[in-house]
Amino acid sequence: MAFGLAPVACRGALDSGEARLIIGRSLKRFLVVILLLGSTLGARAFTGTNVNGIVAIVNQSVITLKDLDLALDNIRTLLVRQYGRDRSLLQQKLMAAQQNQIEELVARQLILHEFKTAGYNLPDSFVEDAVKRDIRQQFGDRLHLTQTLQEQGDTFESYRDRIRERFIIEAMYRKNVNSEIMISPHKMEAYYQEHQDKYKLEDQVKLRMIVITNRVDAVGEAKKLGEEILAKLKEGAPFAEMATVYSESSQSKEGGNWGWVERSVLRKELGDIAFTLKPGQRSGVIELPDACYLMLVEDSRVSHVRPISEVRSDIEKTLSAEEHERLRKQWIQKLKAKSFIRYF
């Protein structure tokens, strides 16, 4: 590790009164959100055994509902956005997310405890440098950082502690979970054979498109301009040049180039036409309620499985990530085996 060794004392356990103070208004906010959703994040966190707001105890450290609430904050918002229309599925996703985050918080405390009991020490200069980088990149100055933390009900001390813990966890991972993972060609080949559906491409066309938006105050102007562009194309004007000048899509700077696309990428009215065109053919003016379109198919290719030469690096990354996660879980299990953990 990059830092030296020095004895570090372990923090004493919090009593129930301190735990109640820790959760404060955050617990109330958390429970209100769940009631509004009409679901819970799992029975374990809301049983009578944890009325004091404690989710778990790991050695001498307490994980509170406030900790869980903060860990779930962004995840909960994303899940509500994705599954909010299906209350039953949302509840399942929220419960799974809670269980996962509880285990992540437990793992975090296990790693921090291992750091302490192993006698490691993180120099304050590491933390100070990280704080300065955060201030420079995100806040501009320390005053703005302090004001932001106050608005969030946070303190500079807790913010600094989080940065310190982040350094410790990253360093402990580097020390205990091998990052130099080698994936054999045989293993990549076997994965490729077992997951060919993952690398299957549907029929595709290499497409350029000109988009002219319909405007309420200029009815018929988009189609009229489209017909003028089509006339220029018939006279030999390059499609890419016309797209750069006239198209109102985000691809206009690239000459209307969409690259290789599958039918599912396009809206049905456009896909049905694009996939009837042969390489080198263009469409007429396609008038739809929102805009008028002209398309040029430069090339096409039928459905096929990408060769392993094209996806080898993706497979290696996937297998490396899976192996890294396996080693991480293995290490956490070893830490659990020699620790005191109680869930509530």
C-alpha cells in the first residue's frame, strides 16, 4: 500500500440513544417516501427489533437507517422513474436494492475494521489533497463547499471522513483483490460460443438522413424545402452536402450520417422505407406530422453474429469484471468469517 503502518484504535460501539440521534429527521423522511410509494424496502429494516433505527452492527460499528437511506437515495429515484407504473415490480426492485445496499454497507464496515486492526494508517496529507481537488473541480472555494454541505444538512468533518474512508477502501481493494486478472483465450472462446445471441446483429443499413422540422407558423414549408432538396439531389448534389446545409438533426454536421442502424432504431414509418431501399438508393420526401425526411442507404448487411475478432476485447472486459467480483466476494466472506455481524 502507498501509506505506512501505525497502530489505529477502534471506535467504540454507539448506544441506542446515540443511534436515535444519528437518524433524526432522515429516518422520518425515509419512512414518508416509502409510505407514499405504497411499498416497503423489505421487512427486515422495519420490524420491531430495529425501532432504534439500527440496521446492522459490524464489530464495533453501527449501520443506521440514515446510512441506508443515503445509500439508497439515488437508486430509489432511478427505480421509481423506471418502474413507478408497476407497483408490484417497483416493490420487488426496491426490496432487492435495499438488501444489496445493506450488504454493501456491511462490507464497507468490514473493510474499515480490517484496516484498523491491521494497524495501517492513512496520512492526513492524502485526505487534504483530495479535499483540495474536490474544492477546485466542483466547488471553486472552501466557502462554497461549506455552504453546500450546510444546505444538505451535512458538515465539513463528515465530508472529510467520507473522503478518508473512500481512500482506505480503494487501497484495501488494491491490496486484497487482484487487479491483474488474465483471461485465457480458451475461456473467451467458450464464453463467445455460449453467448452468441449477445453478439447477434439484426439486418442493418448504413444510413444518411435529412430532417426538416415542420413549423406551426409555416405550414407546408418543410415539404416544399424537401422537394427542392430532392430536385438538387436528382441533379447530382451530394447527399452529405445537402444534409450538412439543410438538415436540422444532430447528425447534420456529419452530413446526416447515422452509421449502421437496425430497424428498431428508427421509427416505424422510416424503418419500413429504409429497409426496402437498396445500397445507393434514396427515398423521396417522407412527410410525417413532426418533420419531413429524406434518406439515403449507402450499404446494407443481413443479420449475422459478429465474429469473435470484433468482440474479443468486450468479452475480456466482461470476464475480467466477473472474476474481479468473484474475488471481491471471496475476500468479503473471509472478513465476515472473523467478524461479529448482527442484522436487525
